[in-house]
Amino acid sequence: MFKFQPIVLATLFGFNAGVTNATGCYPTYNGGSFSAGSMVSATTTTESTSTESVTTRTSKTYNYTCKTGPASAFCSQSAFAPNGIYSNQAWDRESTECSGVATPATPAAWSGGGCPSIFSSGTDYSAEDVVSVEGSAFDLVYQCKSSPVDAFCSQSGYEPGTSIHWELAWTLLGSCMGTIAPTTSPNFVSLDPAGGCPALYSSSADYEEGDRVSRDGLVYQCKAAPLSGYCPQEGYEPGTSVGSGSQTVEYWKTAWSVVGHCSGTITPTSSPAFDSLTDMGGCPDEWVQQTYEEGDRVSANGLVYVCKAHPNSGHCGQAGYEPTSEPGPWSVAWAVAGH
């Protein structure tokens, strides 16, 4: 009689007969992170017992390719291992055994030449942005789709090539090698001219919605509330990034928008005007960590601050939101009312 281990079910049902056979075996599956098109090999074992109670074990190795589309999200899960019972839901198996070592075929190269920047979670991507995703044998290039689905390109669960819903937001363009050569100078053709350049960004300034600054010939505008609360904070300086390589993150895109390019300077007014703040007379009490409500006032450094409306008022009494003359998270909760 014959006795089959459960693992052989993958051999019987977990393959796609239409998959082209390779001349050799892809790298052995050992778990890990996989995306659509990833290629591995895995071994299945059967046992047969003769009438003389002699047990014979037979091992066969096959090549597997991670499916495209939403099913590719299962390829990294152990329950869908290539030689497991649910393999056919995530992997396409070749119809015959493999032997030796195979060299995976590289997908057609995309038209842009080298590899664009590596996809980074948390980055604000827009329509037609291109990114690359590193693979074991080659890198792949993806492009963010047009509006309105481009809104998903920056969201968790839509990471190109690796998440269950990535095809809703991204288009696979092909493979890439190396890096894209930089242009000789920035191209401002698609940006509107903003005239003279506003002041450079200053880490000590208290920026609000609509404020503009310049950097390297570009004009940036502080976004609307509540994102405007980040404009004066450290790490959100327009046009900068933190980290390096695949860990590079551009936090400034959360707070600022590029609105045009500029040259020269903006013609100043005849003299600075300091009469926009109201004389409040006497100073109210200084801030202490306690419960404040909308409209409550405190003083610091000769300025009077008023607690903002709900829900921002919930921060007015919290540690870290004490009004100061330096930019910081306090501007989320407090507004300057006068002097």
C-alpha cells in the first residue's frame, strides 16, 4: 500500500501547468519577503510503503513564481509556502521537476534607464511619480496612477509590488539597473513663475497657513490647518530629507507645497510694521500645566497667548505645548493675541 504525507497535496494541486519550465532551480524557499514575480524553488517529499513494509521516500524539487495581483500579498506568509497545502493560492508551480541552478529571466527594462528613488513608506506620492523596489535578482519600477486613485499611492496597504492592493494605485513599468543620471539643471517648465523670491526658511520663525518661503529657486507654501502646525517644526524644512538610502524620508511634504519658482527678491515695504499686535494692557498669568479651555489667556516673554477652539484646546494644558518665543508644537494649541 501507499501512504502520502499531507505535503504532497501541493505537488498534486499547487501548480499551474501553463508555466514555462526552467532549465535549473531557482533559489531555495526559506521564508522571507516576496512580491509579484519572485521566483523560488521548493522540495516536496512522498512516502510509499510496499507490501513487505519497506518505506521509500521520494523528494522532488519544483520552481515556483509568486502570482501577480492581490494574491501576491500571500507569498510572504508561511501558511502559503510554495510546498504547502495552500501554495496554489499564492504561487504558480512549474509542471516538471527542476535540477541544477537557474538564472531568473529579467523583465524588460523600463524606458527611463536607471532606477528611480526607492519606494519609502510615509512619503507623499502623486500621480506619475516613479519609484523602484529592490529584488533579489533585479529591481522593478512602478508608477503612481492618475487621479483620483493616486491618493492611495502614499497609503499603507498599497505599497508597490508587495501589498494586497498595490495594483489599484501603481503600474509596473519594468526592471531597472543602476541609478538615473541627474539633469544638468532643474527643470522649472511645469512650475508657475512666482516673481521675486520670498524670505528663506528660518527655523526660528512661526509659520502659519499660506506663509511662503524660498529655497534653491523654488517657492514653498505652508499648507492649511491642521498640517500648518508642522510648518515651523524641526525636520519639516522645505526641500530637505532625513535618513539615507532606502530609509530616506521627506517629512516637509506633509507641511509644505511647491507653488512655483522664483528669482531675485520681493520688493520690501518702506519699513517693517509692528502695529499688528494688540496692546493687551497687563499680562495674564504665565502658563502652568493645568486644564485650559477655549479663550483662556496666558503670557510669556511679553506676549499674550489665547487657547484655541476645540479640539485644539485639548492640548493647551499638556506638557510640551507651553507657549514660547520659539517655534514648536505649542502653535497647534495657542495663538498670539497681543502684547
